[in-house]
Amino acid sequence: SLATLAGGYVASKNRRRFGIIAAFSAGVLIAVPLFQLLPAALTLAADLRVPSQNVMYVTALGFIFLYMLERLLSVKKVRSGDTWKYERHSIGGVYGASELVLHSFVDGFAIGIGFHFDAQVGIIVALAVIFHDFPDGMNIVTVMLKSGNSLKSSLRMLLLDAITPVLGAITSLFITATDQYLVYMLPFFAGGFLYLGASDLLPEAHEETSPAVAFAVSLVGFLV
């Protein structure tokens, strides 16, 4: 929640360094699934005698799910002169911001599920979410302001986005996370993190930052 609010504050005051923040976050979000979530899921799958390819199928499903959510629900075809192009919904930016709010709920739920599995996994997932939620907060405010919303409306949406991870984590308290459940949940979230890092944050970093800086900062996030 604090990371989201901090990101929104930075976006409302200074947007010049967003490319660097996005590059670092992308490095973190790509490394966490590869070095933490997927190895944990594969180890658990071996203990439960679940085929390892099933873990990879669910990872792909998590990737495709967020890809579908972003492209099908928050993009529309508009006319630009004599041609057509695809843009995000422009109705006050609320639609795209609402997608980020929904994802924040899933993020909080992922943290709770991670702690069901193991304290270390929970902390790792929480760190991944924190690194992602800072630029998420920036995105919320930027999308709202660029579409013509007032700063007051943008900050209200930012507050909602900051609250939903807590609601997601509370929801996870009422769900019994058995090993059979976690062996599929962990790779599903891993796929989502891979999408956010590689397909969402890295392109933004490339647009805002020079190639050398974007690579260097992403590598730092990857190593962290």
C-alpha cells in the first residue's frame, strides 16, 4: 500500500525518472519467477508426483491470462485520420486504472498464498509486489491525468489501488492452501510476473531511457 501511494506521489510530482524505475522493477519481476517461484513449484510438484510440464503449462496460462486481460479489456480500435490504430480506453482513464486496481487485489492475494506455502516465499512474493506496485501507483495517476481527470479523482483511484492488496491478503486468510493448490497457484503468479516484467514494464523503460541505462538498471534489479 505504501509503495503504491509513494509511486502515485512521485508520478504527480515528477515523471521524468519513470523509465529508470520501470527498468529496475522489470528486472526484479523477471528474476523472481525464474529463481524463486518456479523452483519452489517444481520442488513441490516432485514431492506430489505432479508432472513438471503441468507446472510450465500453468505458468504459460498465468502469462496468457494477464496478456488477455490487458489487451482485450483495456484496448480499443480508434480512427486516426485515414487509418485505424489501437489505444487504451479513454473514458477518463478509469477503465485502465480499474484493471490495475483488480491486479492489485490479486497481488495481495498472492502474498497471502505465498505465506501459506512458506515464510520465505511469502516475503519474496511481497517484495516482488512492492517493486511492481511503486510503478503501478505511478501508472494509476499517469493514466488518470493524461485522460483528462482531475488530480483529486486520480488520487482517489490511487487510494483504492493502495487498499486492494490488503483486501486480497485478508481474503487469503479464509482459503486453505493445500500443497495440491499451491503447486498450481505459484506458477500461475510466476507467469503473471513474467508478463508484467517483460511485456509491460520493459517496453516503458525502453521508451523513457537510453538502451545502456535501461539494460544496466534492469540488470541491477535482476541481481537484487
